[in-house]
Amino acid sequence: MISTAIRLARVGSASELTAAVLMGLGYPCVMLAALLPNLWFFAAAGAVTYVADWYLHQKNSYLVNRLSKVRAGLPIRFLLRQLLLIMLLAREGLAEQPVFYAAVACFLLFFGLQAPQGALATLIRLRRTMPVVTRNIDLNAVRIPDAPPRALLSRSAEKMLHLDIPAMAGVIAAVATGRNVLGYAGVAATLGLGLLYTAALVPYLRRRRRAPAAGAALKAVATWLREYQPTVALYFSGSDDSAYQVNMWLETMEQVDGRPLIIMRERNLVKKLNPTSVPILCVPGGQHLMAMDLSSIRVTLYPANVGKNIHMLRVPTMKHVFIGHGDSDKLASVNPFSKVYDEVWTAGQAGRDRYALADVGVRDDDIVEVGRPQLAPIQTWTGTPKNPIPTVLYAPTWEGWDNNPGNTSLLLAGENIVKRLLNAPRPVRVIYKPHPFTGLVNKKAKAVDERIQKMVAAAGAERAADPRWAKETAAAQASQAAARAELSRIEARLAELTRPGRKGGDESEESRVSLADPQRLAEITRLRAEWNDAYWRSIGWWEHTVVTGPEPKLYDCFNEADGMVSDISSVVSDFIASGKPYAVTDSAGLGADEFKRQNTAVRAAVILSNGATELDELLAAVADPAADLLADERKSLKRYLLGPDEPTSIEQFNAAVRALTAKAEARNNGVAQRLAGQRIGELDQEADGAGAEPVGAAVDTVAERGVAPGAQESAEEATVAH
């Protein structure tokens, strides 16, 4: 019942639900207390609303956002409380007393201060915002001052509003004691603090406190691009939850032949990227990106099909490649949009065959098999469980944008799968790791996810109390405590290392200071490996567990598990690299033969119905190599899906980069020869300030570059065919 209420209220936990209920009841109680009047009831109910409101804001509750949408936002709630205090004074017969007028004047003046304080905070943020966000790019050519103290700008409107507390408390105390001086003191404190807060913002409007003007920042980036001359770019645009699609390619980009660059479009995603030595350039504005000189780039890689890809696809001097963010039999893996790319890179022969079967217009000549470089960390199965009892990973995918019931096993089979694993005749350990998008489209999927997490937690508690596991639990207490202490130490150090610059710096300051440090990156890599080892040591090999969030990574869960249950997604294809037994749920009820015919990755899997009755076959294969009847099929399927083991995936990937780079060079040289000396592009930019140079070259000739600069659309560009 509580979980249902949490879901309906759109809050994240029982404590948030409690705070929401208290706030919802608190305001009517404040009104009732003002009408009665009852001073102490008013004070108590008002305090509850303050605390509940504050807690929901600290938790970034969705409910707070919803209240603003229905005109019950934070300023309105504070104003309502103040008006009710005025009503209370009137009902107490104090409407003709000086303290009444002092309170009215205070709240009027205090709300008058909200406008300049809010305007100053907003203006400072705007003047601290550059047109780009960077990592590992030297911007010392422009002066980027330190950010204002975080205490001044973080939740500034909320902090300003809470300065009414001294006046509220002082007036209530004056009414209770009859000493008006307490009310005057509270009023003076509120107005004084409001003025002080507003005045503290003023110095940060000075020129030397601002970020550089847009023109200066873009010019510095243009200078860096001319010096660095990137040759291979990873281009990405996506939603708030999609950073993992870039993170999975970071290590590959670090090993790519050439000078890599990651180009992004959303500011909020930059902070979600893992530490890397690859330069990162985030350009939110399409006009700014198209005005940049990216003529040195020969190959651009795209992990996702999104609308903003057009801002790079329009540049003819580079070759464009769709690499995706996983290899699976989902329809997304054969998107007709893939026709816009020069090449599509797949892991193995299976990806090529998918496009041939789908017949969406992607030519076989444009498909290149490059393996999956990201799979290097996955350990190959030894053939027997690594612990006294097997570990089975349940990693369902999400419901997908089309909400097709066959996308995820969660809705129809999830609870059956987990129940059968938890109640298996021969004990197994269960690791449950849901997809981060679970519940994004279908709230029923989120509800099932929550129930499964509770099931796993309850089973874990029951196993801890079971006499059969008492010996292991007692013996592991000391080592697990040591592992947890080690986790805390490592997490504290990682927090220091992964935070660019000083604590409280904004994105402009971080762009200035976040330069790649090989020693720091090496320490981060070492600590992440140590964290992963300590994490699994902190959990007994017999203990069920739920893994959410980015850590431990999915591949770390692969290495800990002896078998897996999942759905049609890249998770299955990646897990095949381990050689371990796996099962896939036929949630759409196609039948085993048809399911295998339609989905290559399940040809060596145990096929589960929604009742999950076939799980015994998987559990037998995990526990006993002799019962593993699909081992040979998995080996052949691995090669078909993921390509050969030799040469390595990264070697195949780099060979593809070199080959496509040569094609781009040949194309550009051919255009240069055909149109030698003709002007084919002109960048018409307004200079920022008198005498300032444009970001890119004003005019390029084919004889000089063989290319047109990546500028805004112009009539001249129409002469160049892509």
C-alpha cells in the first residue's frame, strides 16, 4: 500500500511521502490555527511546513516541480504562510498595534527584495555561462575567473525565502510574550539578512568576475582546434540518462589511432562522463558548432541516432560512421536512419546479416565488422562456478519507447524468474541489476522493479538468519567489515580525484582547470579496480544483492556471475563473450523455434516462457559442466555475433578507422583537384567587439584545404556534393 502511494505521489521513498503528507496537512492546519486563533497550534503547524518543504527540496522531489506547475510554487507557499500570520495577528486583536504594522511592512519590503536578489543571481549565472563546456582542452588563452562561492548561488531563491524565519519567529514570540521588541528584532534580522544577501551578489557582476564573452571563448576553442588538429571524433547528443552510451566508448577512444575528440551537445551530460584523457568539447548551440573549423577531422563516430546528428552529418569533408551503443536483435539495431552514414560498423557477421534481412537501404558494402572493443574486461568462463554455490545474474532490459510487451521480461515474467531463482532446490545467489531506464515509459515496469528489489532484499535477510548459512555469516563478518571500510576510503579518494577543480566550481571554472593528468587518471583506474574488488568482498558469496546505479558496472556483474537471465538486448550479446550459460525470456510468447529464428543472440540460450519453468535447465548447466548442452553452440555463436578473437577488437577498430580516413583523404583531394582555386565556402561571422577576429577563417579555398569549413548554411556550400 505504501509503495502504491509512493508511486502515485511520484516521490522516491517513504520519507519523501511522509514529508509530502506533512506539508499537505500542514498548510490547512496553519490556516485553521490563524482562524481560531491558536498561536501555539500555528507555530507548530508552521514549523512542520518549513521542515517538510526543506526536506523535499533537499531530495529534489518530483512533487516540488509539480507544485510549481499548479501555481503552488515555493514563493507562493512562503507568501501564504506570511499572510496567515497577518491574519492571526488580526484575529488576536492586534491589528492596531505597532507590531502588526511592522510585520506587514517587513513582508512587503522582504518580497520587494526578492526581485533584485533573483535578478542578480540570474544575471551572474548568465555571465558565468560560456557557449562551450570543455574537458582536457587548454583554455588559458582566455581568462576564466573562479566561480562565486557555491553558498551564494546554489538554491539562491530558496535560501532568500527562508530568511523570513527570523521575522516569523520574532512576531510569534512577541504575541506570546507581549514584548514587541522581539517582533521588531525579528523584522530587522529578516530585512538585514535579505539586504546583506543581495549586496553579497553585487561584486560578482564586475567584469573581472565574469566568464569571457562568447566570441573570446569560441576564438580560444578555434585556436586549440587549429593546434590540436583532431582526426577522429565521437559525436553525441542524448537525454539526461544516456551518458552511459558515451562512457562505454571512452576507453576505445583513448586507444584509437589518431587524435581523438569527443563532441557533445548537452551541458548536463558532461559532468556524468567518466574521467578520461580524451579532449571533450560540448557545444550546445548548433550555430556555434557549425561555425567551428573541424576540417582536420576525417572520421566521426555516432553512438546514437538523434536529430542533432545533422549538425555534423552536413560536413562533407569527414566520413560518418554509426557505431551504436550495443549489439542486439532489437529493431533499433537496423534503424533505416542508418542510411545517412557513410559506413555502419557492427561487431560481427550477425550485424551485417541483420541489415540484409531488414532491407532498410543500408548497402552491404557500407558495413564493416570491427568487433566490440568494450568487451575486453569480460572474463572467460572456467566451466565451473567460482564459489561453493552458483551466482545467477538477472539483468532485464527496459520496456522500450514503443512499450512492446516483448521488450522486457519484467512485466510478465520478472517476478516468476526471481521467485524460482530464490526458491531453487539447489541454492543459488541472485544478483538483480535492472536497466537504468526501467519505468521511463511504463510505470507498471517500475512497480514490478520495486517489488523484485524487495523480494531480493527479503530473501537476503531470510538467508542471513538461516542456520545453514550462520557459519559463513559469522566467519565473514570481520573481512566484510574491513571491505566496507576500504570502500569508504576508496570512495572518498575517488570523489577528490574525479572532481575537476575546487569544490563548488561551476562549469566555466571546471573547463579552465580540467586538464588531463596521466598520474591522476592512472590512480583513478587503479582505485576503481580496487573498489570493485572490495565491493564484492563486502558481500558474501551466498548473499543475494541488488545492484543499481553505475557502479559496479554491468561487466563486473558478468564476471561475478556464473550464468545470466536477460531479454533481447545488447546485454545478451555482450554476455556471450564470457562463454557462460544464459537464458532469455520469450515474453511475447512466440515459441522457442520462432523466437530463435527472429533473434540470433538466443540461438545458444535456454528459452524461458513467462512462467520461467525452464529455469532448471539453466541452473543445471551452471552447476555442472556435464549438463551444459549448449556450450559448443555458444562458442560458434560468439564468433558469429562478436567476430573473431584475433586480431583483437581494438586492432579491427583501428584498422577500420585508418581505412575510412584514407577514403576521406582521397575524397577531399579529389574535390580539391576538380575545383582547384574556387571558393566553395565562406564564413560570415560577426566579430565580438571592435577588431576581434572571427572564430574560423573568413574564406577557404579548395586549393588551400580541399574542404569547406564547418560553417553556417550558405549558397556556396550547395556546390559541394556529399
